Amino acid sequence: MKKRLLVLFLVLAALGFVISPAMAADSPRGAPALTAADRAFLGSIAAPVKTPAAPERGARRPPGGGVGEKALCTATANCAFGGTVYCEGNNSSASCSATDGNCSWGEVGHVTCDGVTTWCGGSCCPADFCTREFQCYQSCWPCNYNYTCNWNGCYDDCQCQWSTCPP
């Protein structure tokens, strides 16, 4: 009896796998839509900072290095959206560097001291960046697609998966 139930279960499971794709091929595939909360979040990380921010502290010398002891080097970078980032280094007088923000080069600004890098906040990408997923979906229909966004480099990519197209 248990063997019959197991065989029946396996047959029904196999039929389910065969029938599901056939039924799904007839129904239209809906594009994933961004909610208002998703759009607000994306806008908040892409929007430039309007008020100058206080310097953000990066790497510092370890505690207990001696009272009144000065850092061997310091670095300060101007952020692309205002404000600065700052760090102190104690490895050597050459262990600090700074790169000012410049969105025409995709650089928000950063400092490095003793091998520790501190980046300015924000993104150089425009506020309406990464909003072309629906166009990707439409251009690849009825096949599957992969849509990716790179906020660091400000580029997005649409790849149609032609092997998933129905015959």
C-alpha cells in the first residue's frame, strides 16, 4: 500500500512539473514594479546632499600611542556633494592620500590612511538612474531577462536570455 501511494505521489509531482510550464506560457508575464517605498529609497541614496556635512573621521592612530603624540600624516578630501572626509595615519609620513570628489569622473571623494579607505557619502548617479527595467522587460518579451544596475559606476545593463524564448 505504501509503495502505491509513493508511486502515485511521484506521478502527480511529475505531472505538476510538466503542466505548470505549459500553463504559465499562456499567461502574460507581469513586469516587476517598484513600489513607492522602493522609489523613495532609491531617490534618497541617489539625491545629492544639499547641506555641507561635518568631516567624517577615517583611520586614526591606535590608543595609547602617547599623550600629545601627533599623527605622521593626515588626509582631507572634498566630497562631490559638499563636506569633507578626513583621516590620520601613523604608519609613515607617506601612508595618507586623498582624492577630491568629481562626478564627471564618477568619483565621490575618499581618503586613505594606513591602508584604511573612507569614502564620502552619496552617489554621482542621476536621480532617475536605474529606471529602465520595464523597457528591458518589453524589449526581451517573451523571453526572460537580467537587468542590473551599478551605482558605483552609474551604468545599467539589460541582457535578454534568448535561450528561454518559447519555440
